Amino acid sequence: MPLTNRKNISVKEAAEIMGKSQQFVRVGLQRQLLPIGTAVKLSSKWTYHISPKLLAEYMGITEGDNQCLLKRQAV
């Protein structure tokens, strides 16, 4: 399934796509420094929503790049 057709991307997947650590993605979302989704604190736990469309736009991923990412993640 193409990246932009999905409803949500995991922190792990976003970190791999960005070439950053999962902690980088979490903190960036918590501090509203990454325009790829939202982080919400429920009690003492954080919940993350990462928009595939916003992540693709932020990373400059085109449809062709998208297919390469999918193949790389499947391996």
C-alpha cells in the first residue's frame, strides 16, 4: 500500500524513513517541531499520530520514491 494511502505511520517507520532515531521523532512531535503529525499525552503516556501525507511532503517524497521506500521496508 502506498505511503500516502495509509491512515497512520508508526514512530518506528517514520524514524526509518527520516533516517533519525525513534526518540527524535517522538520529541519532535511532543514539542511541535516536526510538522508531520501530533503527539497527545494521556495520563503519563504519549500517543502519536503521524500523517503519511504530511511525512511525504516534509521529506519531499514523490510517488516514485514512495514505491522504493515500500520495497526497502518489505525486505
